[in-house]
Amino acid sequence: MNVIEAIEKRRSIKRFTDREITRGELEKIIAAAALAPNHRLTEPWRFYVLGPEARSAYGLALGDRKARKLTDPDAVAALRAKVAAENRALPGMIAVAMTVSEDPETREEDYAAVMMAIQNLALAAVELGLGTHIKTGAVMDTEGARAAAGVPEGERIVATINIGEPAEVPAPKARSGGGGYTRWLP
């Protein structure tokens, strides 16, 4: 498979089979992620592979976030338990964090590099017959999520990536292509 084919086949996978992801597969996709370009070779990415307990704890933090508008304590507890169980059942999850530079320019460049690393990771997964679902959001700034993922002070979670063998692959969504967003200047 070439790079363009991998880009064309990449989808956000919502459902995975029960097949376990091997450490070798995870190491291979993380190695591909770490080949992303980054200015000044700061290598700002950090990868936290979450086992079942850590995924469950992360799910509790996510459940807390999702339940914040609920007022019924039983509904809150049920939602937390449901999200924790869903996360525990995932074949794999990687929290991708970045070191946080005090220099704003370096911090911005490092964030861009980490996003490129995440794309490398997703495309390497496709090559191995795996699927990913890249997740971002405010939950990543919570103490519960940081603790569950083992992310220390001085680092920021950029995304979590659910990973596994796809149980189903959704059809591609319609895209307008790059032509409508391209200006050719003299």
C-alpha cells in the first residue's frame, strides 16, 4: 500500500473487533509517528499506551465530563460506568501528549509536529490493517484524564487514539477536494 492509498483508506473507526493489538504493532506505529517532521528537532511527542485499567480510569474522567449537565446522581453514576466500560473494552488506546515549551513560537511548532505525528500513526495503522479514532476535547485538560494517562506536569494531552482491528469501516464522507481551497498566485 502506498501513502496515497493509506490516506484514502483512513477512517475514524467507531467499532473494533476483540482482536488484541500486539506490542509489536503498537511499537511499529509509534515509531512511524516519531518520524514526523519537527522544527529544531525538539521531538515534543510523548506516547502513553493505556492498558485496561488506565482506559477504564480515562473513561471515568470522560464520563464525568459527559455527565456534568445531568442532575440525577443515578444517571451520573450510570453514564460514568458505561463510558468506563466502553473504554476498558477497547483493544488499544494511546494518549499522545506534547512537552510544553515556555517559548510561544516553539510551543506552536511543537503542537503542529505532534499533529503530524498523529497522522503518521493513523496512516501506519491503516498499513497494518488497523483502524483508529482520533479524539480531542476539553476532557484532556482535566486532572482525572491526565492522571489516568500518566501525563506529568509540563506536558499537554493533544489527543487520544482508540486503535484496533475495525469491526466495520464506514464509507468515505463526501469531500470537496483541495481545488476549491487553492489559490494559484502569479
